[in-house]
Amino acid sequence: MSPKSKIPNLADQKDEQALLPPYLFRREDGVYVNLSLFPVGGEFDKFIDRIFGDGFRFVQLDYKLLLNLLFDYDVILDTYGIDGNVKLAKDIVSFPARRKKLYRALKMDPNFESAEYFFEPVEIEVEVEVPVYGEDTGDGVRPIVSTERIIELKPTTLDVDEFVADMWLKGVRFGIAIDEVAGVISRKASVRMIMASQLEPTVGNDAEIVEASDALRQDNSPKMLPNGKADLRKFQNRFPQVEAGTRLLKKKARILGKPGYKVNGARIEPEIPGDLNLYAMAGIGTRIETQDGFEFIVSARSGFLALDVETNHIEITEKIENKTGVSLKTTGDLSLGGKEFIEHGEVQEGRTVEGTNMTFRSDVYGTIISKGGFILLEQNLSGGSAKSLGGDITSNGRSFNSVIEARDGRVVINYAEACLILGKSVMVNQAINCDIVAEDVAIGSAEGCGIAGKSIKITSSGDSRGKETNISMMLPDLTVSETQIRQVSKAIQSCQQIIKGKENEVAQISSNEEVAKYLALATSIKNATVKLTSAHQENWKKLTDKFAKTDSTLGKLNVEIQDQLKRVQSFRQEIAYLIEGREKTGKGIKCEIDEVVGETLVRTIYVYNGIVGLHRMVAVELKGKLREQASANDKIFFGDEGTFDWEYKLPESY
């Protein structure tokens, strides 16, 4: 047994008006659809069936809207939104049987691809009242003796809304050429025409892969600058490389075709477009992500791009090896985004290589810059520079007339001559005429060098070409910390004076005999050693009222005393912190020279911001600072033989 329809029998409505479902409602100007309540899935076409089947029709129906509600609801939502209210028709009225007779049968294609209809002028039966005449009375006049009702055929016109309803009942549920039909009806023409046609399904698009980054292909053309000029020092993309999170390949999803419909409303499914699987293409170092509504193969790490033609995989490797060297002809300047780079050829003078972890197995004459990684120089560095921002530098060959800088890292050098060396920690096997600045310095043989640091250990120290080895021990500038300690100490003394004054005020108030008795009694009552009877309550209230102002004054003074005590405690903690920091600045400052074999000077210096201050100086200024004349008070050693062992002792604080 089929379920009972939720749509009422419209023929039972006395006023011939449709009882509307919840998603339809009336306004003065017509019948509207509430899209937020509209049912998707077949209930609406059942309602239309019942409307037309029970002898009703629409007035001024929006036929295109009706078709979209039935067959393409997404268009409605895109146009009006889910909360929209859309006018469907002006009204719903009865469709009398005598009017239905005006509409012919149609000719339907066997495959329901089209429907044909013959339009012609029509007549409708009309009941009219006519007179009945009697016999002639002799004067040529026949009197009217009665009347009778007869049926006559009179010309009339078809109606577009009636046509839609009648065709629906005859099986045409889709595709009426409503504008053409309305034109034929208005002209009262005799026309045989295809009045409804099926809608062919639209063809979809296959899924496809497109490049999502310009960095996927090697490009040896000059790199273009933002101002539109070409940088002849760099190639556009010598080694295809990407940062982590870079979109590499984008999948354009297949686009499904839209279904078509036969004139009887049957759905015509489109062909399903071809699809692609990105996971079959994503290799090592990549991942699949959905971004902005699309699937992408995204680099999971920074590195170099590798395309495996045999497996059709795209991969990101962490290192790349180059054997052609770095020159204007082979690579131009390099700015590498990968994690590791190994260069087997020479880096020519004037060329710059920027990267992270880099190894150079031939001589370097250019500039090497590491962004937080290590630099390993296996051969010579001559007339160039190596700079690591946060990483370490190791030179296993010889370094001549070069700058080696790892301010926050460790520098290890086998041999350095006429070099500027900056680091947090520096170890040199042999240094000649070099300028070296680091917190910790360890040198095997130092000849004619300018050295500054906090902890310096030298195996052998001497002069070179008339230049002494000048060692500057960085002492902490205690001026700021001493000033801060004195200021906080004064603040404690000030608080203590305030406390003493407040305590004197409390003592003076409490020394009054009556006040003292009142306070003693109040304390006893608070501690429950004295209990008041009901008879005493009134007297106690009078007493508290009398000393209310005194109570308030004492309470305020006690609060102010406690506030000052808290400030004293806070200031003492601050002094302890300052003293601890002061002591840390003076720890580990020492110099040890195992053997002095030539002129060597050891002195103390003060520099604003310490090691950082020296690191920020330009090379000429730094060289002058390391080799400036030392005052007698600053010298702690000067000689050309012997040994030296010294450790800084922090002076007592004020």
C-alpha cells in the first residue's frame, strides 16, 4: 500500500484556491516560493501533479522558474540564495473542463525527444438564451411568447497557462518553448510546430595537471629584477629549487557535465569525464594538500626539484651537487633554497653563493653566505669571504686575505693569514697577521695578530714582520649594574623611612589611654576571649561609633605599611638579580699563553656592548681598535718570552 499523499485534494476546496504546502505562500501580488523550506527530491513535482490533476492551473506562471525548481535547483540558489522568496505565479485558479476541451492531442516523439502540436483558431460552447415566437397575429408581427436556452459555438483564444497545465497532464513535463507558444496563441495563427524539445546534456572536462610554480624548469637566462632590469650576475633558475610549502603541480578537477532532460522530464546523464590521481605522482619530499578548493602537490621541505621521467614522479631532494664550478659562464651567482649544496668546482672571484649547509671541495675566490647552516671549505679561501648567519664555518685548507664570519657560531680554521675572523668561538691552528674577535679563542700559533675575547688560550705567541701580537681581554662595564644596584638600594632606604614614619603614627595613636583600652577590647572580642551579651551590644556599638575615625586611620596606616614592606621585598629580589647578573659578566675572563716566543702585549679593554660592539665595527675601525696603544693601567703583560696565565677577578660591589 502506497503512502498517503501529503498534498490535499484541491477539488475539495470550496473557493477553488489551492491549499498551499509550507514552502508556498500567498501575497497580495501572487504565490511565492520560500527557498529555505523548499523540498529537494521529488515532492514539488508531486504537488504540480496534484494541482493540474485536480483541475487547477496557475495564472501568469513563471515557466522558466518552474523548470528550474524542478530540474536545476542550483541555478535558483545561485541567483536568489537559500533565504530568498521567489514569485512563481500571480494566482492558482480552477481549470474548467469545457476549457480543457479546447486543447488538442499532441504528437510525441517515440524517444520523447520532442513534442509537436497543431495550433488553430478555436471555438467554445456557450449557452445563450433566445426568444420563442408565437403565431403571426395578422399584422406581420410574431410576439415573443417565451425563451429557451441553446448551445452555440463562439470564437475564443487559448491561454498559455492553460496550455502548460494541459500539456503536463499529457506528458510534457519539460522543454516547452514558452515564448514561441505565447506568440502563436496571441496571433491566433494556424501553425504546426515543435512546441517542446529535449535538453541535451553538456559535455564535462577531463581532470588535468598544470604547473603551479615558475620555478619548476631550469632557466639560464638573466634574472629579472623587480624594476624590470636584468641582473647579468644571476641566472633566472639554474638549479630548480623551492621552499617548503611551495605549490608545485595543481590538479584541475574534472568538471562534470550537466544532465539533459527529455520532454517527459526523464533525466539524460552526461558522460563522466576522466580523472587523475595526484598521489601516483607525488614522490619523496612532497605531499598532497587541498588549498583554495584545488588539490596541489606541495613541497614538504625546502630543496631541489627532481623529475623522474621513468616513474613520472616529482621529488624534492635536500642537496644538490654541482661539478661545473661557480662562474659567470656556468651558473652565475647562486641563491639556493635547498638544505645542502656541494660544489666540486672553483668559485670564481666576484661570484656569490647563498644557501644553508654548503660544502666546497675546490678553491673559493668569491663570497659564500650561509643562512643559519654550516660552511665547509675543504680547499683554499683566497681573497673571498665566508659568512654564516647562525651556523659554523670550517676551513681545512688555507685562508688568505679573506673575511670569515660566524658571529653566533663556531669557526675552525687550519691556517689563516691576513684574515678578519669573527665568531662566538674561534679555533685556529696557525694565524699570521690576522684580526680575531670571539668570546672564546683558541690558537695554536699566533704571529702578529690582533685578538680580542673573554677566554683566550694560545699555545705559542709571537710577532710577525715587525707586528706584535696584541691581545685585548674584554672586561665587563660595571657602570650600569653598579648604578642600578645603588638606585634600588636607595629605593629600599626610602621605603624603610616611610615604614618607620607610619609605625610612629600608629604608636602615637595607640598610646592614648582610651584608644588603647578600646583596641584591647576589640582584640579580645575578635579573638572570642570576651563575649558580649545582648545588654552589652548597644554599649559596644556606641563605643565603635565613637572610635570609627580612629579605626579608619589605623587601618589605612597599616595598609600603607604593608604596601611598603611588599615594595622592600620586591626591591631586594631585584638587587639579588642584579648582583647575580653582575657576577656572571665577570666569570670566565682569562688568558693563558703556554709560550711567548716574540713580542706580545696583553691588555684589558672596555667596549660598549662588549663582543657585539666589536662585531659591529667596520674592518678598518676594528683593526685600529685591536692595535691601539694601551695605557699603563690597562697593560697586564708585555714581553717576548716566558709564559702567561691570568684570570679576571670581579671587584667588590658598592
